[in-house]
Amino acid sequence: MKKIYIAFFLILSFLSNAQTYIKANVFTTLLTMPNVGFETSIGEKSTINVDVITSLWKSVNGIPRQFLTFTPEYRYHFTGKYNGFYLGAHIGASIYNFQKWNYINTDYYEKGVGYFIGSTIGYQVKLNDKFMLDCFLGGGWHQGFYKGYEISTGNRYDKAVNFNKSGEWFPYRGGIMVSYKLN
């Protein structure tokens, strides 16, 4: 996980010559799941946004709640970059030790990795020359490869020889990013 953070900040330093914003998600941070990222200009109406969200909680009330996602995204801004509505397309990766939504109130949780592909719709508002708000919601297809375990015993509950597979469509990103312009 440290390697991802190091790579994230190295990329950020290389992109600091372009019009670049660093960002933090207000809602997920209040829920103790930091979501940080950066967005940089690549054209008149195009930007690249890269963000990471993580939950470092080993468990909440005995239920595993750890995950990390890495999401690079291309964004097209209809009225010019960093202003108004945009659409984004992304491909990302996840690592998790988590009880999935369809196993809530059971003794099961999953530990695995996954990839996802999806889209985002958002709206950006400049507050002044340095600060901007980025309101967004996104989702898509997540394909997971995991091993299922019982919380009470730690034994596997699934019958897969190696990894079980699960794919589903759902919303998995959203919030309000407070953004600060680096240059």
C-alpha cells in the first residue's frame, strides 16, 4: 500500500507544471475513509483525474471493513475544464477485506482483489482562483476475485478451489471534493 501512495505523489510532482488541483473528499473523510486525488489539464476541455480511497478499519463491530481503490479517470468538460458539468470514464483496481453488501447480517466476508470500469458525472464550481468544489457520482461494473470466509471461525465458506469470482453493477464513487490549485 505504501508503494501506491509513493507512486501517487511522484505522479503529482511530475504534473505540477500543468494546471493541477489536489483534492480531498469531504464526505468520505468525515466517515474516516480518506479519498484524495489530483486532477490535471490535458487539453482545452479535457483533464485526467486520479484518486485513491481507503478504509483502514480492520473491522467495525467485528465485521471486516478494509479496502483500497485506485481510480484513474479521463474527464470531458462541456463548458471548459474546471467549470460546470463533465463526464468521466475510468478503469481502476481494488483490494479488499470486506463484507459485501449482499452478505450484511451474515457470518461471511470476502478477501480479494478486483478491477472496475465505469463512468462519472459531475459538476465543478470555482470558489476563487485557488479553490474549487467538485460534486460527483459514479459507478459501473466491478469484477472481484476473492476467497470467502466465516467471521466466527476464519474458515472458508465458498467452494472455489482458488478464487471465487463475482461481478456486479453498482454505484461506487461519489461525494464533494474540496480542490486546491497548485499553480
